[in-house]
Amino acid sequence: MALIVHKYGGTSMGSTERIRNVAKRVAKWARAGHQLVVVPSAMSGETNRLLGLAKELVPDTSNTDYFRELDALAATGEQASSALLAIALQAEGLASVSYAGWQVPIRTDSSFTKARIESIDDARVRADLASGKVVIITGFQGVDPEGHITTLGRGGSDTSAVAVAAAMKAAECLIYTDVDGVYTTDPRVVPEARRLHTVSFEEMLEMASLGSKVLQIRSVEFAGKYKVPLRVLSSFTPWDIDIHEEAKSGTLITFEEDEQMEQAIVSGIAFTRDEAKISIIGVPDKPGIAYKILGAVAQANIDVDMIIQNISKGGLTDFSFTVNRNDHARAMELLKNQVMPDLGSPEVIGDAKICKVSIVGIGMRSHVGVASRMFESLSEEGINIQMISTSEIKTSVVINEKYLELAVRALHKAFDLEKNQA
Ligand code: ADP
Ligand code: ASP
Ligand code: MG
């Protein structure tokens, strides 16, 4: 008998019929003798619907009181789906109870809309498990030190599940979703994408941070920190498939580098449309300029991703960086109104029509020429590279967003990631 955490995403919880199927699958695991903690997302579309209602009232603000209410609002989506799942389990003849984040409690900091989990008190959950209940814990939410409801950022139910698994030292955390594992790239963009049987923790961390939304990045961080056995698998297989077969399906996140020895140089391609570029043309090329620009941006709590500074001509240089698209307008306004007047008012150009495409692979550590193969493949497609950034196991480029699909498909082919190859 083992303690197992299941997480079901929005599509998997998308209708009462699907919730019934989830309940049947969970019941199968419980009847096999396991203790089950289940973390559901809101039904698909529900979080967007709720946040959309708030935006109808107030489209854009940086007011903390407003963000507090956004979290109180968005958290209801998971509360509803959790209670529905508990009801469906009871209908299957299993004792079951659902808890909101604050009832567990899952304690977080107070950063509304992107709170971090600080601790989880599992006493109540353990008592329920010991009395034979299946425990449902809402994904995506927690409670801050003042008792306010917080949420963990979009896609945060993955993080709730892995954090619960870590806190309770679960034998495994199974992330059930609408694809049957982690693929070489998003199978919705490249139908030839191949499922990976295993992916190393480091590669998964890069893929998640570079835009593969199959796992939220913080869930991967938690899995790495606490060595939580983590598997991504489909919730759309028949619920009654053999449990041993199911337990081996999908993609396992591994922590052993040795297992990766035989792997391809590039394991996957990630991409994101969530970024925007800001370029400042003709700033004085002297000490302190980067600090003046980026210090102001950081102070406004806006994260910067890639940064490029060109060589100077006549004492002036061009400076570009990317920010999350949601922060683009705010960053532009801040720079134009507060920072540029001090720097001789150089021109500030914003571009939200960009995307970032990245190749990821542990093998890049020990192979040269991988980045140049990437650039060659993009140039063959006539795609202009606007920015480049590299680390040990990834290379990212910023390109015009209209070339996103073309670039991802070309790179997928160039690095032999397609299925049915020898
Ligand atoms: P859930 O609601 O279950 O959390 P998400 O929509 O958040 O599901 O994540 C699953 C989706 O992630 C898939 O439907 C797929 O389109 C997308 N995705 C992006 N990159 C990958 C990848 N490398 N492998 C698998 N799925 C990916
Ligand atoms: N319901 C939340 C969202 O849509 C959390 C999640 O699904 O993981 O972002
Ligand atoms: Mg998700």
C-alpha cells in the first residue's frame, strides 16, 4: 500500500461525465489498496471565465486590493471541481472529503496571483486517509499569513500536487492531463512530435521555464528539491485499463543523469508567445545605464528575460530586453515617462509581436555546433533572429511571432526529433 497523489487538469475535469470518469479511475487506485490524495484543477475555461468577469469591471490596474479579490474569485473554480469530484467518488461508494487550500492549510506568501507555497500542514489529511477516505485538495490555491486566499499563478495546480506529494512523502505524484506524456515539443503544433518515455529533471525544468505548459515550472522545481517521483500521463485512456500498465505509461521525470547517457543531443523544443520586446535606441554608452533602465523596471516588479546591448557608435548604443507580455504596456509607460527623460530622451520602441523558441538538451553540454545548427535551420527558412540567449543546456532565439510554427517544425526536423526514426 502506498500514498499516491493524482492531479487532474482542467480538460480532464471538463464536464460531469469526465469528473465521473476521474472518480472511477481514482476508485480503481483506492480499491487496489493505495491511499489517494487527489488535486483537481478548475473545469476547463472556468478560471478564464472568472478572471474575464473581473476584467469586465476593471480592465487593468496594479492595485493590491484588486489582486486580492482576483485570487478570492479564481480560487472558487477549484473549490467547485473538488467538491464535484468528492460527490462523484461518494457515488462510486468511496468515502471522500474535499478541502480548500485554507482548510488544509496550504500556507503561502502574500504575492496575490503568484504566491509561493511555504508549508503544508498534513495532519488533517493524514487523519482522513487513516480513516479510509480519499482526500481531495483544491489545486492552485493557498492561504497567506493574514488568512487571505492566494493563488499560485496560471497552471498552478501542478505545483499544488507536487508540493502535497513532497510534504506527505508520497510514493509518486501522477499528473493526469489531456496528452499522454511529455513530447519533444507541443504535439498540437508539431503532429510528428514524439512522446519521451523519460525526461531528465534538468531538461524538464528548462522546457517548463521556456514555455512548455505541460508542467508549471514551480512544480518541477519542487519535484527536484524534494526528489518527488513525478510522471505525466493521460486521463483519456479508458479508466479501467490495467493499473500496472497505467502506472508505467506516460513520461517519467528522472533524476539520474546516467539514464540520459544515450539520449539525443537535443531532447525537446519549447516556445512561448508570452513575451514582448522593448528597444531603446541611442542611449549614452557609459557606466550605470543598464542599471538605470533595468533597476527601474525591477523596482516596478517586472521580470526581465533576455537582454542585449549593441556595440556603441559615437558614444551611443542600442539596448533591448524582453518582458512578459502582460507587463509590456506598464514597462513602456514607466520607461517613457520616468526613465528616458534622464537619459536624453532616446526613442523607446515596443514590439509585442515576437515569440521565443528554444532547443533544450543535456547533450548540448558535451557537443559543439548545436546552436549553429539551429541558426542554419532558421536561416534556411528565411527567419530573422532578433535576440539569442544560451545556457549550458539550451539555446533560445527571439523571432517574429508569425514564424513560430514554421521555426518549431523546422527545428524539430533539423534535430531528428520526429517519431518513427531508427
Ligand atoms: P492541464 O489542464 O491538464 O494542466 P495543460 O493545458 O496545462 O493541461 O497542459 C497540457 C498541454 O500542454 C497539452 O495539451 C499540450 O498542448 C501542451 N504542451 C506544450 N508543450 C508540450 C510538450 N512538450 N509535451 C506535451 N504537451 C505539451
Ligand atoms: N485553474 C488554474 C488555471 O487555469 C490552475 C490550473 O489549471 O492548474 O490556471
Ligand atoms: Mg496545466
